[in-house]
Amino acid sequence: MSMEKIYSFLTYPRKNQPDEAIVSGTQIPLDNGKLCKMLTAIFSGAGKDCNVPVMFVSDGEKQANAVRTELLALLQNPSVALATPLAKRLQASTGGASGMGLLFICTGKDGENDTRVVISRFPADEGIVAEKQSEKLTVSFVEQVFLKSAYSYKAATYLWDGKPNQLWKGHVVDKQINHGSKSVADYWIVDFLRSEFSTTSAQGTKRLAKAIKDAVQATSDVATKTQLTSAAQLASNIPNKAMTISDFCDSFHMSEAAKQAIIAKVNPPRLVHEKFRFDAAEFSRHLAYKQIELDTGAVMTAPAEKFDECFKPDRHKDKVIFVASGHIVDEKLKSSR
Amino acid sequence: MTDNALLLEYRARHASILAPLAGKLQAHIQEALTGIPRIDRVSARAKSPERFLAKALKRGDDGALKYEHPFEQIQDLVGARVIVFYRQDVDTVSNAVDRYFRRIEGKDLVPDALNQFGYVGRHFILALPEDVVDDEADNSKTPQFFELQVKTLFQHAWSEAEHDLAYKPSEPLSTLQHRQIAFTAAQAWGADQIFEQLHSELGSTQ
């Protein structure tokens, strides 16, 4: 993998400002300096660091996306002029909360036939520089420091093989993907890249719900079943958050056995780490009811999120007495559970 | 690549990648549409090697090949169909498609002129869901997209018969034959209109 071109732009927050501001950009010569070394590391590591699959959103009936078009133009003929539309787009998508930033667009070879582009944004911050020269220490304030912040760093990478109809999919890293403010959470993927997660909310959530359901059926360990059903019950309270199936298991501090029971039911296995935005309504659609069966033959069923309200457990050593109260509205005889 | 080499390569991909993929995709779509009423059938297929070659060798008005990279540019190597009872059901299924799949194209196919009758259907070009691609799959040979058609029973019946007839004639259709085909299309369109109306009037809004 070899980086061949580096373009850099200083971008300001210009969201919702109709006048198109000038963007200052430059091509950075490749040398052995520290900046190039750092950018080379980002370029080489992008395939691993950018681990969220995204896809460009098509504009209506035609197979078109403005960012994809700009990216293709840049990849076909790399230049500051053709990188500038992306910088202008970033600037027009940047709100006050995200502030000023330094944008790097790096292109180069990846393997024999592919070209890789890495787009990364370093947010501006304030800092203090301390320099020690012999016995003297100099301390000074710096107004514009651009940091690869652990809390707000953003990057995107795309591989292009030069053939038509490609470059719809890429990968990103966005440390603010679950930011409390929607405008900040959507800034990089939705507003700037005009993209979405490759997996829709409904598909990712359905995949998770199905894995839990299958795991509950497959395991014979009561403690594991309890963990899985409890997590499913509590899931209705999860906000519209970006997560992976692995993240879901970790967020409920599941035991290794419970986590592995879920993971074993995800097919293909790599999708355990695929990001999607959780959809509580979709989840309930697939895991609507919780059922408990006692060794006496009694079976209790209730809506998953209300099960503990419907059946109050009272534990006596190894036995449980469930109490349910209400008006009888229906009775059924069934041939199976 | 020569025509023969192209056909051989496609045949190999058809057997090892595309046909198994179509089977998985059919099951995946069926699962995504579970619970939606009045779906007559869901099917998926890999384009046959003969049809692929015919499409790959198509030329534009300038005489140049339409597809320089047929494996990447032909987006219906794997195609799926959802056949529904009524026109309202096309919308219901389309909404579910948008919930579970990422699309790069979605359009209603209708005849060009208002006084013409022909094929009507909703076509999507969708990203192949990751769920149907094995971890060991060769990504360089696995298509990124597939075509999904959503249409009514009447449109399906008409297009199947029309498609069959289109491959038969050794000479161009006569004026009467053109009119006969348009007439059957008009009847299919009319039947869909009446059933849409009846379905609405009889109060089933599901």
C-alpha cells in the first residue's frame, strides 16, 4: 500500500449559511517529515480503523450520489481542484458544535489493481506548547491545534478498482456516532458523506432479535436463558443507538456463555461486528412475548416488556411462586405450546 | 476476453456463486416479508448463462459494446420477484423493501405514452444483503447488487407470456400482433384497476 497524493483543507462551520465560503486548500508534498509519516500511518491503517460499513444514498430513481460523483472525479484525476468540492461539502455540512477542522484527503495504491482514498478530519482545539531549550522552559498558548481527537475523530475510506458502477460502499470511523445531539451524530455519515450504514436499522435489529430467539431455544441452561430473556425485555428501553450485536451483549454485561449463545446464532459470523442503529419497535415485532414454563407444566406468557408486571415472582429457596391478577378476557385450549 | 471465455467464466460463477446465492436470497426476502398479506410468491434466480451472454454482447447505437465490464455493469445477475395480489400490495411490499434493504435505484416501469399499454411494475436495484454472503465468499466475484421486481399477479402473467412470445418470432411482429399484445396488456392493466378498486371498496385496508 503506498500513499501518492495528500490534499489538505482548512474548513469552517458554514452549515445553513447560504453564501459559499472560500476553502483554503493545498497539496502536501510527500517527504520523510513527521506529518507525512503520521498521514501514511492513517492511510495504511484506514482499512482496519474504519470499521463501520456505509453505503452512499442514491438520489431517487437514478443511480447517483453527489459525493460519490465527486469522489470518482477525484480518483480519476487527482488534483487540489477536484478535491475542493469535497472540502466545500464538508464545510457546508459543519455546524457550530463541530467547529473548525483540518481535512486531509489522501489517495494511493492498495494492492495491484485498487486505488484507496482516505478522508480524515482533525477538529481544531486550543493547546499549550512547552519547549525545553537547555535550562530554559518556554510555555506558549496555541489557538489552532488540530488533533486526532479520541472523542471526535472522523475518517472514511473507499477502495476503487477503476471499473464502472462501483464505489457505492465504503467504511468510516466516527467517534461521535452516538452523540446526544442528532446534528453531531449525523454530521459525518449522513450530512457530509450522504451515506447510511450498510445495514438498515430494521435488518440489523431483526438479525439481533432472531439470534437471541434462536439462542434461547438452543440453550438448556436456565441461567443463560434468564440472561437472554432479561436482555430482550430491557431492550425496549434502548434508544435509537448505533451498535453491533457484540456491543448489545456487552452493554448488558452478559456472561460469556450467554454472549457465545447469541454469537453462535449469527450467520454469517462476521455480522456480529456489523454496525446498525437499534430500532426498539422492530425488536418488539420479533420478540413480542416472553414465556416461562414451570416443572409443574404451568406455562406463563405475556408481552416481553410487561412480563414482570403481569407475573410477580416470589422466590422460596429453589421454587418460585408467580402471582398474576386481572380480569379474565379469554380462554383457550391449544394442541401445542 | 473472448465470447467463449466470457461464457465459460459466467458458467463457473453461475454454478459456484450465483445459483446458491439466489437460493439464499429467496429465503432472506421471504423472511423479511413475513407477515405481509397477499404475497402470492417470492422467487429468486441467477441469470442463465445464455441470457447473460446475450446481454453482455449487446451493442449501443455507435456499435460499441454496451457493457465493457459485464460482470460489474449487469446488475441483474441475480434477480428476485415478489408477486402480490393487488396494486396496493405493491406499495406495502415496497415499504418493507426500503426498511430491510439498501437501494441504489427504485422506479415504476410504465409505458412511455399515455395511450400505450405494456409492462407495469416496480423495479429496484438493491445491495446484496451481507446475510446471504458467506464469510469465505470470493468478494471479487460476488455481485454487489441484485434486481428486485415487485408486481401484481396480472402483470406477472402478462409479462411472462409476452417474454415467451418475444423469443419465438423469426421475423418482426405484424401490426395486428402488436395490437393483440397491447390488448392483453390493457386487459391486465384493467383487471388490476378493478381489483384495486374492489379491494378498497370491500374494506380490507390491511
